Amino acid sequence: MTQSIVPALPAARIQYERWYQLGLQAVLTATTRLKQIQAASVTSQISAFPRFTIFCAVQCGNDRVTAIKQAALALKVVPIEVDISHDQVALTFGLNWLQAGLPVWQPTDARVLHLYDGLLTNLLGTPFQPITAMQVTVNDLATARLQPSTQAPARIGVQPNFHNYGVDLAAGGLLSVVVAPALQWQSRPNGLLQAQGYAGDEAEELCGQPNNHKIIPFPKGSRACS
């Protein structure tokens, strides 16, 4: 009797599927919230979008700030914020809208999952591993503005692409980097994570266009942190 031999899945595919399951519930929770906002809206188009934060483990992150910043700047889609602590790095991706008018869209399960796919694909083959948790919140750009917008809504095509979530460094966009010695995160009843504050002085830096786009691997080893 012959035996079928199933070829092993590529490592990237296995990693992708592991991450997909890790953050799926948070994505579905955010999708439900988007639908609630949509149902309460006069029109089916809303200005609320999912916002993704991924957390990955790192050794002595405070000693590797330069390498972490350059790795973030080298991503195809650059996050809007990087939080670096002693043993954890958090990357936040939110809609980066540079055009005139308030962005609107019609959220669906498929469209939110399309953005989630872009998030995961953007992280494959990068130093931001292992990913330990994912947080997905809903950011309503209409309520986030300090003053009401008088400009007409601008629909984002059929659906937003994950590239709309990247900082445009070539256009002068800036990445916010926050360094905190002991950033603590705790689970909330709804499955999301909440920051508990900073133990020490918080330092923030805005980074622009890097000198080169080569990803610099985080130093490895079990050396003692300084």
C-alpha cells in the first residue's frame, strides 16, 4: 500500500496561521463594534476604523532602541507608533489619512479581515517575533478631531488597504517612538490589553526617513541587560 506524503508547509505559512488565530477574536470583537457604529449612523458609511497593536517579546529592549527603530522604519508598512520596554515591543498601526476630507467606508467582515491579512503579511520575515499578543480597537476619526470638520467625507475606494495604515516617510511622515523602562500591560475582561502606566521617565522621539532600509536584526543571546 502506498502512503501519501504531505509536503511540509513553509515556515512563513505556519507562522501566519499561528498569528491569525492569536488575534482573530480581537478582530471579530472590533468588527462587531464597527457594525454597531454603522447601525447607529444615518448613512452606511462611517469614519471609524480598526486600529491594530501587536506585542512581541524582546530581550533588553531598552538597550536595543536603535535596532528596533530601524527595523520598524524598514517595514513595508511603517507603524504610527512603537513602544519599547525592557522585555516587550508594541507596534501600533492606525489609518494614516493624509488627504483632504474625513475618510469614510462601509465596514464588512471581509474588509476588516483583509486589513488583518495585510497586518500579518507585513510582519512575516521581520525581527518582530515572537508575537505574544494582539490588540484591535476601534478609532473614530470624526470624534478624535479637536474640532468638527467642515469638509465633505471622502470615501476610501471600495475598501481601505493596509498600505493606508503606513506612515509615508517619503512625504515627510514621522514615526513616534516611545521608550519606557517598564511598560506593563494587563488583560481586560473583554479580551483586550490595557496599559498600566510607565515605571520611570517616558521618552518619545519622532523618526523620519532612515538612511537605509535594511532590516537590522535584534541582537540575540542571553547576556545580562545593562
